Amino acid sequence: MTAWMYRFLLIGLAFFSFTPGARHDQDAPRTLNIHVRDYCDPITFAAIGCDRIATPTSAGFLTFAGFQAELAAEKSVGAWRFIPDRAANAEDGLSVMLQNLGGETHTFTRVKQFGGGFVAALNAPSGTPVPAPECARMVNGQLVPQPPGPDNVFIPGNSDATGPQLREGEAAKFQCCIHPWMRVTIGAKDHRDKDADHD
Ligand SMILES: [Cu+2]
């Protein structure tokens, strides 16, 4: 290694150790674990796709007819939901980890405002006829899903996924682009948004 290369290395090391990124552990982004749940019945949901491996069968299943009946009555289906493991705030920044314990695919999508998803048949009965632009776009009169990305994570049933990152103090809304009533709000401060308790 030549002398100038060595000097470069030292400068690099010195710079790195003084960058704000090298912070104390207690200021490091924390992990927020979010469970994604549904209770699809694999038989009556077979055409849609419902594969129950992780969820104990004792939890009980909701048939497709039951799902439709509850959606029509409540504009949501309570067993299809996001469950954060603690109050969702991003005081020190957050890394979101997603665990889909359900049998269906769900998305975890950052939106400016909650809206409908890319399944028209679910948008109308859930009372969100207008899709959130982060979920879907209209092509030749048909809803087309937005491509997956760090802020639009598709999570197949029985699988884990790395979710989005939030900066310190950032507030954000996330929803499923298939089941629009599945919502969670991550607040900037230490408070729990009512949407996290959404039924
Ligand atoms: Cu969903």
C-alpha cells in the first residue's frame, strides 16, 4: 500500500467515525414487528388462494360466504388486519418487519391518504371506491396494481418480509391494497393512532 493510499484510508476512517450515522445504539432505528392476519378458509377461498400453514387450525376459519356477509354488513372484515407489536411511533426511526400469519397475499403499502386497492370487487363494499394512487392505476378501464417496491411490499401467505423504513419522527399511513380496511398509522410522536385498533 502506498503512503497516499494509506492516508486516504485514515481520512476515510476518521470521516466515518464522525458521521451522524455512527450513533449510539439507543438512538438506532428500532424494529416494529407487524403481524398480518386473515382467517381465510382454504376450501371456500381456494379459487382466490388461501394456504394455511402457519396459523393453527384451532383459530377457526371464515368461509368466503361469511367473509362477504361481514364485509357487506361492516364494510370491513375484522379478522383481516395488521397487528403492530407495540404502539406504532417513529420517534427514533423505525425498521418495519412484516410477518404474514394469514393464508392470503397482502400488501403493506405507504399511502398519503387511505383509499381503495386494486381489487374493484372489494373496493366498493368496503366503502373506498376510489383507489389510493399508490395501490392502483387505471389502464383501459381496469385497475392494475402498482409495482412492488420498498414502500409497496407484497407478502404471500405464511411468509415474512422486510417492510419500509421510517426516518426519525416520520409519520406514515400504510394499508393493504387488496383489503383496503387493513390499515395502520405510524405516528411521529408517542401516541397510538386509532387506525391501529381498526376493526
Ligand atoms: Cu390484505
